[in-house]
Amino acid sequence: MRVKSRSEEVVNAIGKDIVNGVISPGERLPKVEELSEDYGVSRTVMREALQGLAARKIIRANQRSGTVVLPRDEWQLWDLSVMSWISESEQRKDKFLLDLTEVRLGLEPDAAALAAKHATEEEKARITACFERLEQTLDDPKAWAAADFDFHLSIIEATHNQLMAGLLKLLHKGLILSREKTVTSLNEHTELQQENPTTEILNRHRNLYEAVISGDADRAKAVMTDMILRVRQLIEASQQQQF
Amino acid sequence: MRVKSRSEEVVNAIGKDIVNGVISPGERLPKVEELSEDYGVSRTVMREALQGLAARKIIRANQRSGTVVLPRDEWQLWDLSVMSWISESEQRKDKFLLDLTEVRLGLEPDAAALAAKHATEEEKARITACFERLEQTLDDPKAWAAADFDFHLSIIEATHNQLMAGLLKLLHKGLILSREKTVTSLNEHTELQQENPTTEILNRHRNLYEAVISGDADRAKAVMTDMILRVRQLIEASQQQQF
DNA sequence: AATTATTTGTCCGTATGTATG
DNA sequence: CCATACATACGGACAAATAAT
């Protein structure tokens, strides 16, 4: 396992505080020397940490006038660290999951259509292998989640659009983060709502799989749209229920 | 204007070299001391620069074994700096512009629909103001481009989805970068293709504007889709022509 | 308009940690 | 398990920018 550097730790600590409103946009951070004392690291490390936050457009450093927190709409949300801080934030995580799903709804059906159009034989073979893994892990939720991730990934990477692929990869990682941090587990919830959800879900995946492999872009798009709409329903239901 | 720090300059220099294949994925960079000598900066600055590249998943630093360039599919493409390097790369920029447009096609129609559904009175007023600015700048290409950017932004921000808004903002900035670096200017090209493109384009924008203001989500989505498909046609035509 | 004070930005000598052979 | 080579971390000094006086 990869061990986090000191500056990464500090980035996470300060980043979480900012996301959770402990420090608000517009406020000024203490100067570097003070911060480095607070967090028990050298100025070098603290400077690197501040640069990490600045790269994500969360703070801006100005000579003499100090370092300030930038307004929320400037933050670079499409970053795994920022996503993890939001996923852990009680105030933010619900809206975050819905927003992610909305973006997914725009992109992933198109990605499926592109994959149906452009997948090479090699890519189709990989998609097939991923689907077969899905069939075999119906009874093991953890293995199924991993297989599901790989299945979607194999389709995403067949789009031959690196920008879209990178974005959807990040989005799915965000979804996983979001699910991990959700106490009222979505898995448990789906089990409550339906008698036999897994075979129905597998059939949806089979539809998608067949559409992509057979090169039917329109059907792939439609099936993917349905799948995500279904997920959104479950999320909305699960979030309603909390009150 | 904001002046770039030394480390930012070094990030750009090395980043461009990597994007252009001067240094390839898998290759190892010289050690920090050597690099800092090559670029005429201190080790501190070079370390900050390397961290900037590492944050974008372009390199990974390992103790003892040194710093290596990561494979392309790990790079964080959704970053303005990375986008600017690609936009300046002769080998990459054409595909990049098409890929961007494809992502736009997935997202922005949905964003328009969301805006039509959720825009507040205040946001509608801003959208109206932006549209009126469009009407008034028909004869000034530079002012029109700026007004166009703001018009799209005003719709994007009415989605009430910060993730989508941040993404589309970045995407539009990427489009601008891409256009700036394109020698065979798209503007000139459109003028060659049509007699009177500007009024037709304005009418498309009026359709979109009216749909959003009247809360007609389906129409807003359809009009936006048409607009982007039209842009894609022009891009494809312009890129074909280069040979 | 000039000076000063404060804070970030830069430099470098040194020490420590860690993975590789 | 040791030696080596590299990134990582420390801290004191100075440079540059700019808000306040």
C-alpha cells in the first residue's frame, strides 16, 4: 500500500475543514509559519500542502495579504480528493450523489452508444469477459460491485474518447466513495424494496451488454438511460426515507 | 494580470514536453537536483513543480526508484493546464476538440433542460441580459464570443448542479483554448460556408433562450442538441479540409 | 508619494526515510 | 542485512510584492 506524504495529510485535513465550513470562503488562513506549527510540519511541507489546495482552486495565496479561501463555485470538484471530502460531509453528501447521478445520466448513455459504434473485437472480448464475471458474482455483493465497476469501465473505454473515458472513470470512483460513506447503505435499501433485485439488475446488464456487442447504439443508449434512471429512483427513495 | 510563479512555469514546460512525447509514459525523469539545475530553479521550486504534475496524475514519484511518467489514460485531462498543453499540441488538438464536443453533446442539452426546470427569477433575468448582449454584438466577433460564453454560462449555472456547472465551465474554457490555438480559424471557416451565418446563429440562440425562460425543458434540450450538432459539423468540415 | 511592515516566494545546506539490488 | 540512490523533510536566510501608514 502506498503511504501518504505529510503534505497530502495536511491537504486532506485543511480541505475537509473548508468543505465542512469550519473555514468559509473569503476567510483568511493563518500565515504559513503559524500553520506549520499548528499541524506540526515544516514550512516546506505546509507550503506544498497549500499549493495542493491552490491547484484545486480552493485557496489563493497572495503576497502580503495572505491566503484566502475561494468561493465554492471556483473549486475544482472533479478531483478525487475533493470528492472524498464532500462524500464525508454530512451536509453535502446527499446532494452530491444526486448531482453525480445527473451528470452520469447525460454522459453514460452517450458513452454506451459510442462504445456500440466503435468497440474493436478486442474491446468486445473484454466487455464479454466482464459481463460473464457479473453472472458469476450474483451472490457475492462485494465481488459484484467490483465486477460492475469493471463492466462499466470496459464499455467506457471502448468509446475511443479519452476525455469522456477519464471523466466517467472519475465519476464512478466518486460514486463508490459516495456509497462507502453512506450510512444508510443503498444495498440494504434495495434489498428491502424488491424481492429479487439482483436477477432483474443482471437482466438489465445483459440487455446493455447485448446492445453494445451487437453494435446497436440506440438500444445501448436507451438501456443505459433506463439503468441510471432506476438507480436515481432508488437514491431518491433512500434519501427521502431518512426523515 | 496575475504573474505565474516559477513552479508554474516549470510545470508548463515539463507538462508540454510530456504531452508532445518528448518524454514518454514509462520513462524516468532525472533526479530533482539535476532537474532543478536544468531549469535554473531551486530544488524547492522543482519539488513543487513535480508535485503539481503528480497532482494531475502525469507523473508518480517513488523514493529510491525515481520519478516516472504515468500512462496517458491516467492523466487528469479535466484540468485547464493539461487542456492548454493538448490544445497546443499539433498531434493531439484535432481529436481533442472533437472529443470535447462529444462530451458537450452529452451534457449541455441536459443542462439546458435542468435550467428550464429550475431557473429562479433572478437567474432568468441574468439569462435575459446575456441574450440581449448577444443581439447587440452581432457585428463584433470578439465581443460576440465573450457574450456567447457568458450566455451559455448563465444557463449552465441555472442548473443548480454544481458538479455539472463546474464541468461545463471547464469544458467551455477548453473550447476557447482550442479555438485560440487552431490556425485554420473556425470563424473564418463559417464565414466561407454560409452567406449570413450570424443571424441564423442568433435565431438558434433565441430559440434556446425562449425555451429556457418559458420552462420548456424538452424544447431547450432539443434546441441545444441541434446547436451543438451544427458546431460539430463545422468542426469536422474544417478538419477535413486541411488535407 | 514614499516608507515600512507583513506575508508569500525562493534558495540552499543538511538530515531522514525508503525501496532496490 | 547492508549499501546505495533517490525522494522526502527540516529550518534559517533572503527576495519580492503589496497593504497600511
